[in-house]
Amino acid sequence: MIRLLPFLAVLAALLPAGCVQAPRAIVAAAAGRAVAGAAAQVRRCYRDPVVPTSAKRIVSDLRVHYGPDGALIGLPRLVSQQGVTPANQAYAERMAEAASLAILRCSPLRLPAELHRGGWDEFDLVFSHALLA
């Protein structure tokens, strides 16, 4: 699953002059296509770490920055993790590292150039083993 932070603001900036706001269906469809495309690219680059089943319940949320050409700017930053328990805490760093490596392997992302105009350069990638498997 991938969440985009400033996505709606950028889509609004892309509207022709005189348009106050896009119909929700158009915004949702464009967001869905972009999210699906980015998710598919990163999913192909993800390599499952060798960890116990309990560690695969950890969900890692990483924030990334991309340039207009889709190249990664800086390193992914861990925002949060869910599902960490005393039983799997020793593997939390390994799960975040696997997510980060997937992002690095897949750079640059191929995303519609018009989505970068207006500052669409930052979003969160949420890695869940259940969604990646």
C-alpha cells in the first residue's frame, strides 16, 4: 500500500485555469492509477528478509522524496512501524531495512511527469508483508 501526502493539492494545480476543483471521481481515478503504478514498481523490488513469521506482521511506513525525473532524493526515512511486539522487536530494523532497500533498488520511479509539477515530490510508502506477498 502506498499513500501520497500532497497528491490532491498537485492535482488541483494541474487543472485548467478557471476550474475551481476537479470532480472527485477524476481526482480519485488519477490518484488510484499513480498509487498503483508506484506500488507495482516498488513491489517488484522488494526482497523478503529471512525472519520468523511473527516479524512479518511488522508494517513499516517510510517517507521518500523524488525529483521530477523520478530519481530518489536522499534516503528513505522511517516514519513509523506497527505490529512490533516483544516477540518480534529484534526484527523491526531488518523489516525497515528491507523496505528501504526496495525503494533504493527501484529508483528512479516511472511516474507521470505532470504529477511532479507543483511539488508532488514527497509521499509515504507503507510496507506490509500481507500486501507484498
